[in-house]
Amino acid sequence: MGLLTKEVERHPCTVEVSHCFESLHAHVRFNDGTVVHPGDEVIVKGPEIMAPYGEIVREDREAVIYRASRLEQLWTRLTGDLEFMELCEFSFSEEVTL
């Protein structure tokens, strides 16, 4: 992997979609232990998974990982903390209005 080049990798994965009262989530776990790094993009192949209410659905799929170039990794690490702060809401007054 060079300064500006990207790599494309294919890996088997398990997709878990939960639509329960206790938990509403979707997780992707790589079956071969692959690790995703900052700046990488992951696309899971196949049709969308819809879990009926109260159920957890697990399916084996293939994921395509577009590895970030070294420059993209560096940029993501430098700006990631700043973008995270956009998700935070701070209030220093006694009255909270949204």
C-alpha cells in the first residue's frame, strides 16, 4: 500500500441484525479475523436484511474492504477527533432548550 494507492480485499463475514425491545443494532464480524483501520470503507454484498420485531437475524455474507491509502489514514487520524466533537452537544446553562 502506497501513499496514494488503495487496495481492495474480499473477506467472509457474518451480519447480525437485531430488532428487539432490548437492542436495535446491526453488526458485521469478519470470520477470518480481519481488522478495519481508520479511513477504510466496508461494503457488505447481498440484499438488505430486515429483521422482524422481536427477532435477531444472522447471515453469512462477503464483505469488500477498500483500504485507505497512507495519506487517507493520516488525514482520518488527524481530523477524526474534530468530527466526533460535532456529535456532542454541550450546555453550560441551567436552562436546556433544544
